[in-house]
Amino acid sequence: MPASTEQTNATVDLLQHMIRNACVNEGTEASGYEVRNADLLQTYLEGSGLDVERYESAPGRVSLVTRIEGTDPNAPSLCLNGHTDVVPVNEEGWDRDPFGGELIDGEVWGRGAIDMLGLTASMAVTMRHMANTGFRPKGDLIFFAVADEESGSKYGAQWMADNHPDVIRSDYVLTENGGLHGGTMERPTINVNVGEKGVAWRRLRVRGTPGHGSRPYGADNALIKAAAIVQRIAEYRTPPRFHELWRQQIANLQQGETVDAELAAALLDPATVDDAIANMPTGAGAHLHSCCHMTLSPNVLVGPTKTNTIPDVVDIDIDVRTMPGETPDDVQHHLREAIGDLADQVEISPLMNDMSSMSPINTPLWDSLRKAVQNAFPQTELSPGLTVGFTDARVHRDLGAVAYGAGLLAPTLSGAEYGSRFHGNNERIDVESIGLTTGLYLDTVTDLLS
């Protein structure tokens, strides 16, 4: 059921302060500075008597762990994983201060409100409530407030897994995101992310011959070659690949009358799925395309530093997301196919190389989540999904955990609107969703660990 007014207000207040701390992760070791949110959360949690452990992977890159120890060492443990960093913003695109944390017309505005400071605040309020009420779980209850999720976890969850694995090891994990309403009036659903695509970022180094910019004729310009390579990758299309949840995903869309029977049939056929997606509205089509294809997105170009110098080295960073079952060899193959006759002039090196991962749903945590959702929305069932982004769930799965992305959103928040706020302008979350998510965590923890 939704959290109490007091609990909801506490979550809103904590979220506002976390947004204002502006822990912006630009992908460098010196950015993020999550120590600001770590200090805030430590003060909040220690107010309930919890012991908080701090882990600093690099200067200012601080993660926190606190736990309520279980009474039965053989009982399953649960970790609530919430990251404390946010992505950069272009303030010109915002109607409000992206780091103001303002409460306007029932919504909290600011970078991280959706991704995922709102969820992290709900987890912290849940943890403090459990401590204040003297809750004694059968298995350990852990809260992991973690740095550096937004840039691949090198200074956050992955660093903890490599250096202090037993501190964050658990049987079950709840992290971002989930919680959207779907299905029909007769068969309503809430989505829970049980898996995610792999992340295989690659750096492409293109070489040329340096020279003076006043004599470009016949020059071996690395930037010109890089431009051609970027265009080829942007135009390249990988073949469709259906994962085990794809058929259910399309059935849910059909039940919700988002697609009709003819379109559903086309989306389930490898021979017609690409044409079907091409004829859909851009937002819906882009999402479904990412759900059934390896994607290659050239997003960063670094190299030229002087206008009058012909560059001899240019780096192109490609965001590659892989489907279940696809390997680094598949990534190499598709990049070379995309680049074509320029492939031998490109050095390809990995930046990240995490395979797609998925957790089973026949678990006690799944059952507890269902009960918690039905406390707020009776007769609503859980719908498992595969998220196209990456989360820290993959790190916990590598440590042996069953990990789900779960929240609970207001029925009025559409999937299209929700999705547009991730890393986008005017990111915000409504107070109703904040209360529903905090209530979801409170009910799930109580049911699973009692």
C-alpha cells in the first residue's frame, strides 16, 4: 500500500536534498563527487541508530553500506541498491533549475528525480523506518547507496564487487526501475525488470597523417575518415534477435490495445519486424527496436585540438548494447561489417564488456513483490521485462543474486512520458509515485524477511 503521508514527505525531502547536491557523473574519475550524497544519507540513517560503513574507491567517490542483521543465518538476505550519481544536464533545455529540487504542482523537479534518486530516497526511508520500529528480519536487510552507476560502475558497484564482495553479497536485490502500469482493465499489470541487455562500449581509433590545415588537398585526415565511419555505423542495421520475454512483451502491448493483432503478428516475425517497427511512431518504434536488436550508437568523438592542424588520431566511442546470447565476437563482427572497407584502418578496443543478464521469476522475492503491488492495486499481476539500459543489477547477478528492477508508479504516468525523462530535459517525478514506491519497498521487505 502507499506509504504514510509522513513517510512520503520524508522521501520527498530527502530526494530534494539529493538533487541539490548535484553529484554529476561525467565519466571521469574526478567527477560525480558522490561523497555529498553519501554524507547526507549517512546523517539521515545514523539518526535511527544504524551503523554506516563508507567505501571510497577514489577521492570523493564514496559508497555507503548499512544493514540490519537477520536472526537466522540460513534465511535469504535482501539488498536495496540505489545509486547516488546523476548524468550531466544542458540547463538551456530545462524549464526549471535542474538542481533546484523544487516541488511544483505535486512533482519534484531535478536531475535524478527519475534516475534514480527518487528510488534511492525511498530505500533510505524504508531502511530508517525498519530500524526505528525495531524490525528484526530473518535474513539480513542491506542498503547499498552506491556511486558511479551512470558511467559503468567502475568506482561503485563493480569496485565493491572486486574489493569487498562479501559486504554487498546477498540472495536478492532490488534496484532500478520498473513500476509502469500496463495490461487491460480486466488484466492489469505492473512491469518489473528481470533482465537487461549487455553493455559492450567500444573505442574506435582512426589514424591519419598530421599536416598544416592550410594545405588540405590530398591530406590523410583522420577526422574525415572518422566522419565516414560514424555515418556508416549510424546507417548500419543489425538483424533482429528475439529474447525469451519478447513474445510476452508483444502480448502485453496487444492486451493494452497499443498494437492490433496484425501489427503484433508482424512484430513476432523476424522477417517483418523491422518493417513493422519502421512504420510505428518514433518513440514506440525506437524502444521496440532496442528490445530486439544489438544497437550501435556513435556518441563521442575526441581528437582534433587545433583548427590549423590536420589531425592524425581521432577516437570514436560507440555505445553498443547486446542481446541475450550475443558475445564480444558478435560485437566485433557487426562493427567490422558496418565500417566495411575502412575496417582495417580502425583499431577497436573495449571500454566495457558486460554480457546481458537475467534473473528467474519463480522466487520468494517475486511473490513478495506481487503481494506488495496488490496491496496498492488489487488483482494486478507482475509483468517481467528486459530493460535496454544497464543497471547495477548485472554486478549483483555476477555475485550470485536474483536481482529485479522494481518501483511502483502512478497509473497516470505513461510509459512514453516516463521514458522521455531518463537523461532528458525537465526530469521530474510525482509525489504519488514516490509514496507508492516507498510503500512497495516497505511491504516487500516486511513480507520477504518476516
